[in-house]
Amino acid sequence: MKIAYCDDEPLCLTLFQEKLTAITRTLEVPCTLTTYTSGGQCLYEDMEFDCLFLDVEMPELDGFQVATEYLSRHSKTKIIFLTTHGELAPSSFHYGAYRYLTKPVSDFFLEEAIASIYEEWLKSVITIEHEKGVCRTKLQDIFAIETSERKTIVHLQNETLTTTKSMKEWAEFLEEFPEFFMCNKGILINIKHVSRLENLQVYFDNDRLSLPVAIKKMVQVKRLMKRLGGS
């Protein structure tokens, strides 16, 4: 589960990280934390998270402004506001708040929020069995699946997994999801991660991966890119 916290006070960031580490260890929640010291930095890096904790009172861009812009790009992210001013709580829900916590953050309420988000997160992930163990990931985080030397490879954002599931099984599993398309023999791509189509190759938005497209599938790939959001 990917979590981020944006706060202009370094001490708050440190304390939050300590609390989150303890809570996720207790709840056995797989978690990564990214921290930002300004709303501008958060928006500039433009990473998608499962949950974004935002301090309301920050210079230049406050938490409400950051949330408005961030949710316009990543509408499924849960936003949790933090502030010392409890009277701002009602306003926070006009800006897409999932929760509102007052500082100093109570361990009890933070744990309750993490547990709730984790429960929802589990409903949106799939389990991939691979050569080195088991990986949980969101379906949308799969960039492509291909067969190579009789092995089935799943390409994620920053890693590749050699899976125990065959390409036929993957194709059947993903059949109901229109963003996944068999662009060549043994190559299943997620159209939503395709950044461009050039010289019979699809290039992906992680800037690391490109795969060949069959000539007879070119028109379909172009249509899907236009319809589903590929660049």
C-alpha cells in the first residue's frame, strides 16, 4: 500500500513516520511512505498513492488547494487532512476528505484510519505468485504480460516477475478488463500505460519498457489508446 504525507514541519514528518511504522507493523500492513515538505513538491512529482495525508496549513499552497488539484489527477486516492484547527473539519469534506485528524495525531485514530484504508485496498489488489514468492499489486499497476523462453513475465512499474500462471490463464483472467489487449502473440499490454506507438513498438510511461506490436493489431491499438487514455 502506497502512502504519502505532506507537511512543511520536519518534526511532524518524523513523528508521523514513527507512528505509521509502528501501526503498520502491528496491523501487518505492507506499506511504503513518501514524504513531502510542500504541496508544490507533491504535485510536481505527481505520484499516485492509495492514501495521501495532507497538513492543512502550509505556505504557498494549503492542504485544501493541494487536494483539489491532486484529486483531479488521481481521483481514487484517499485524502486525510491533518491540522491543529478542529473547526476546519466541516470544510475538509468539501475538498474530498476521506478522514480528518487533529494534531497531535492520536495513535488510536491513525490506526483506525490505516485499518480502514487497508481493508478497502485489499479489495482492489490481486495476488501474483512468482518464482521468489508472492506479490500483491493493483491490477492497474500491471504494465504488460509477455511470454519469454516458456516463462510468463509480468511487468510492473519498477520490477518484473516470473509468474506461475500461464499466458492463457492471464488472458482469461483479464478478458473482462478492456484496457488489457493482446497486441502480439504472447504479449498482453495495459493500454492505459502506453505512452506512444512508433515503428511497430509500444512504449510505456515508466520509460523502461517497449514491446513489439503485430502489424494486423496496429489499428486496434490506436483505437484503444484514443478511447482508453493511452497517449
